[in-house]
Amino acid sequence: MHEASELAAQINFDDFLKVDIRVGTIIAAEPFPEARKPAIKLRIDFGGDIGVKRSSAQITENHRADALVGTQVLAVVNFPPRQIGPFMSEVLTLGVPDENGKVMLIRPDRHVPSGGRLY
């Protein structure tokens, strides 16, 4: 993870287009006590051709599992799956640090169709 003051290396627009970031709706969320760091297991519906994907998100400081169902989030859907303990995380759910460095989910400010691509 980069510090706020550290800029990533410059890329060109074609590199940005390779990252497929979509909006999805959380349909299930539960604590993930087996994770090394506190996390929540998410099932996110991206609709259409993508469907439902799983994600492990270290968001427990600012988000409760029981309050996340129905929430829309942004996630990278074209990274390879990653094994997190006994759980296979299929997408990278995106967030930004709050004033204490704890993750806040990135969400649209109103409901949009699931599967929409960030541009």
C-alpha cells in the first residue's frame, strides 16, 4: 500500500484501460475470523456476464458485516483470484483510508446498475 504522499509511477492511458473496475451490489457479508487481519467475506453481484464474485475485505474498522448487504461497491474484477487463508478472493474491493488510515469502501453516491465499468 502506498502512503498518501507517495505517488505511483506514471502510466499511460492504455495501462489504465487494462484495469477493469466495476460496480457491484453486496448480497452477503459475514465475519472472516480465520483471516490474519480482521476482515469480512463479501459476495458481490456484478450482474450480466460477471455474475456473483467473492472478496475478502479488511474493512472491519469502519463497516459492519450486518450493515453491508445492499450496499454498492467498486471492485477490480480482472485480477487473478487470490487465496486468503481458507477463502478464495475473486475480486479486489476498493477503498480509501480515512483520517486514521482505516479502510472506507468506495461507493457510488446513489444506486447505479450493477456491472457498470468505471471510466
